[in-house]
Amino acid sequence: MHNFKKLKIWKDSISLVSDNYELARTFPDFEKFGLVVQMNRCAVSIPSNIAEGSSKSTDKHFNKYLEDSLGSAFEWKTQLIVAYNQNYLTEEKFKKLEQK
């Protein structure tokens, strides 16, 4: 078992969630129930899966949750690209978030 609050990957993903919510507040109103909801769910899923996996008794099970978290990260990154293509964020902001 791992203490998820001490894991750098969990801390980094919590930071990403905050960045995502900050970004989402700038999107057009018509995206409120579309892209915004989807991005928020994916972003929150990343640290949530890490935390849930840390409760598992074997590394094999923990790794499965880390893979789920990675899947959510890839999904979020795809949605970030969609947002960028729709000009909802600057190239500078896009590159900064993409690196996270």
C-alpha cells in the first residue's frame, strides 16, 4: 500500500486538476455541458485512480489503476487538443498544459 498524498504523480495530477478548472472557466458558455464537463471528469479521474490504486494490497493491482489514470490523462490531452483547435486557449497555455 502507498500513501497517495506523498506520491509526486498524485501531487502533480492534483495541480493539473486545478489548472483544468481554471481553464474550463474561460470556455464559452455553450461548452458548459459538453467539453467542460468531459475535461473536468477526465482531470479528476487522474488523481482519483492513483489514490484508489494506492489502497490495493499488491503492486499488480496498483499498476492497473496507474494505467487507468494514464488512460484518463490521454483522454484529457485529446480534449485539450480539441479545445486548442477551437481557439479556447492560447498556444502558450496549450504547450504549458500539454507538458503537464
